[in-house]
Amino acid sequence: MKFSTLFFTSLTSLISNKIRSLLTISGIVIGVFAIITLVSLVKGLENYVVGEFESLGSNLVFVYPGSGGLRNDPALAFLNNKLSQRHVDLIKREASDVIKSVEPMYQSGGVVKFKNTEYKAAILAGNSKIQDLFALPLKEGRFMSEAETRNNANVAILGHLVKEELFGQIYPIGKTIMLEGKPFEVIGFLEQKGPEYDPAIIVPLKKGEEISGIKNYTYILIELLNNENVYLDTRRIELALLQDLTIDDFTIYSAEDLLSSVREILDILKIGLAAVAGISLLVGGIGIMNIMLVAVSERTSEIGLRKAIGATEKDITLQFLLESSLLSSFGGLLGLGLGAAACVIARTWIPSEITPEMALLAVGFSLCVGILFGTYPAIQASKMDAIEALRYE
């Protein structure tokens, strides 16, 4: 029997049972939708991180407390934090010929208040150079000056989200906010940049120490003179710090190292999320097998008649395999469409992306599920005896 005839026969059979067909593919739709949506969101997060690091430049080096850096439990690094001004001075003295600047940083959190509105904000404390180092896009106002950071002035720059939450349509420049009970003058606010800076307030370095009550720095940011010998330059910084610390007391990352570590974490996350979502596809495959077994039972007389007029076992097998494959493929395409719509909506907040490889893999996997779970019912149908099948009521 011609393949085209079998194809249209299978398609007609599915269309004649629209509701059952749609219910059957629901598991496949949900599975593919989950895979596409979750993986595209992780890809969007990766795009955001890559964009942030590209804006920072490849000549930045970060010194974190603890031996494991980003791979460690943050609480362990916090407890083992020994980074202080002494180590900033060590780096400046011992590696002065390869560095452009050394900027200690505090990161913490606190409640900021304007009139009766409160917001739990991240606090980023540093010197005046961090605007350039982090490529912070100032929308209006100004950034803090060297004199203000040196004199520990009560000035603050608001992230986009903090400004929106506290002030809305009110112009914030010159207004006084209360940060952890202390007054700060708003001297500027940032454009929307991302989840790292939008919910943050930027204050002078010493204010970070006062607010957090912690003397040790969260990390030290180093700008190298160039990016030609980053490995050798970071080795110089490591040797400088080893004069006062042990190798387990700190971890040095270049911007490229940080990006590589983040990508490793995101790749693991992608695999984990795809595996969890893939379970939905397997459940959908079981649903397809169940319905196909029911269809074989319902169409026993039809199978007997087709065999009586010349259909071979191969024809019957192929027809039922086509039906299960069409069900799973349509479910995969529908799930892909819903995932693409979710991806477009998510781009409002994060640069999510669906790659062609991701789409082909999701739809291809759903097709394989249809073939795998449709094989047993198809074989059962093909093995029926024509005479016994015709007698079936």
C-alpha cells in the first residue's frame, strides 16, 4: 500500500476523533512547552550574564573570600572572609606595574524608606570609579565624587527599580531617603540595567561598612593595565596576597573565569530542567500508548477487513505508527509554539532565546516518543488474525 494512502488514512482517523486526539497529546504539549520555556529562560540568563561581562571588559580581576569562590556556599566564604584594607595596600604595592586601580567593595542589603514607602534594597558600596568599572548607565543626576567617597558623605544613587518603587513619578534628585535609619541625599538614579543593579542603592564605601557592620570587604575589584597577560598578572596579585593570607583564604577570578564558571552552572541547570521537563514527555508517551491500545481494540473489525482485502502486517504496523507519530509531532509543534510565545513575553525582563537546535531537539524528541510508545500497539494490531478480527463485535 502506498505511503501517501496510509498517511491520509491515519490523518483521517485522528481528525475523526478530535477531542480524544487533543487530550492524548496534552502530555506532549506540556512537556515540550516546559522544555522550551525553561531552557530559553536559562539561555536568556546566560545572554544577560555574557552581555554584562562584555560591558565590564576582559581586564577586570575579582578577589573573593574563601577557597571555592563562586562554587562554594556563600555563607562559608562569608565566615572565612579576611579581605581588608591591608590586602588592598598589598596589591597596590606589590603589583603596581600591572594594575590600573584597586577598588574594595561592600555588598549587603537594607531597608530604604521615603515618607511612608519602604523597600528592601541591595546595597552596593564603593568608590567613585565603580561607575566606569561596572558601566553603570546614569539616567539623571550625577555620580558621587572622589571627595564625597573620601569624606564618607551621605549621598546615594538609586537603581531603576528602587527609584520606581519609592518615588514613582516624583523627581527624586535632591530628596532625602532613610537607609537603615540614616538620612541620604539622592544625587542620581540609573537607567534600567538588569537584576544586579535595578534593585540596588549605591553609596560611598565606608557607608557600606557602617550599614552592614562588617569590616571585611565583600570582594576586591582590580582593573589591570591591559588584557594581554591576564594569567601572569593574576599570578602577581596572588603572590602579593599570599604574603598575608593562605591559599584557602581567597579566590582570584578574571572576568573570563567568572563567565566560564557561570556558564558551567547554567549548563548544569539547563540539563537538570530539561530532564525534569522530559518526564512530562514520557508521561505523554504513556498516554499515547494507552490511547493507541484502545484504538486497536475499537478498530478490530476494521483491521480484519483491511487484512481481508490485502493489507499486510507491515501496512497495519505502519498505519498505527503513523497515527502515534502524527499525534506526538503535532503535540511537539503545539508545545513549541506555546514555548515561543512564552519566550517572547519573557523578553520584557530577560533576553530569552530559542535556538534552532533547541527547537529541533524538542520536536525530534517528541516524535521519538510517539514512535517508541506507538510501536507496541502497532505490533499488536498487525498480529491480529483477519478471520478472528472480522468476527469481533
